[in-house]
Amino acid sequence: MTKIQRIIVPDLPKPVSHYCHVTRAGPHVWVAGVVGTAPDGSIPADVVAQFDIAIATMDKCLKAAGAGPEHVVKVQVFMTDITERPKINPRRIAYFGDNLPASTLVEVKGLVDPRMKVEIECQAYVE
């Protein structure tokens, strides 16, 4: 039977609800949705700043499960204003490089805090 690891990343804020930051079952890794909240609890007004924080948080979660961007097989991005996609795309390219994951981008009416503009989640596979 595959052992399931439910990981709370020590240097990240505790989840605001009943979930963990990242789960690993065998070679499969799931990172919960992450947003652009700074370590001090502030939320930048700019979508690029929020995305940078979110992608860095996602990276910490992946690393806590023994993974990195090269292991991501699927990424989902939720934005409150899809017209801002060109602003974050260069950051996304910089993070994933040649490791192109399958992807979904969805515009949503809102996120858990009305100041939030972007949320990211992903799945990875690590042998």
C-alpha cells in the first residue's frame, strides 16, 4: 500500500482551512492552491507581485515533497482578470523553462480574499 504524506511546509503560513500545503502518494505530488500573500500577511496590489509570491510558494511546496518545476505535469492558474495573463506569462516561462506542463487557465469571479488576483495549483510526478 502506498504511503500518503500530508505535508505542512514549516516556513509557510498555516493553511486557512482544513487542508495541507502539499500531498505526496508514491510518485504523485499535489500542491494545494497558493496565492500571492507575502510572508508578513500583506497582499500586493499588483498581479505580477502576487504571481511571484505564489510561484515561490508553490516551489517551496514542491521541494518539501522532493519535486521541482521539472516534475510538474499539470498546472492550473486562476485569475480574476484574464486580460492580465501577458503580465505573468514571462514569470511563468522563467520558472518552468523547457519543462512545459499541461496547463489550464481560468478566469474566476473572485478568490478567498477580494484583493487576490491569482491562484496557482499543480500536480507533479517524481520517480
